[in-house]
Amino acid sequence: MPSSVIRKFDYDPAAHRLAVTFVTGRRYAYLNVPEDVANDFRRAFSKGEFFNDAIRDHYPFERLR
């Protein structure tokens, strides 16, 4: 399902790094994200709700340019 908050995301399993691009254009990399969490995110019906519940404020992040 398309998200009204998240434009796209990509997961690097070797680095445990989840890159998220929001509809605002801002991009962030979330670090130390387990692969099972990334897979659950991929399968989530509501990407924004899952992101807020399971990723945001749970993993360190850095803003990407």
C-alpha cells in the first residue's frame, strides 16, 4: 500500500542500515536495524504506523543529503 508519509525505503542487510525517504524529501538512515524489523516494515499495511511504532525513536539515525 502506498504511504502518505514514506516515499520509499531501502535496507542494506550487511550493514543493518535502513534508508528512508519521506514524502517531504528528507532522507534518513536508521542504523543497527535488524533484518526481521526491516522485513516486517516491508510487509506492514501502514508503513507510517509501523515506522512510528517500531523504528522511530528505537534506532540511532543520521540525516542524509
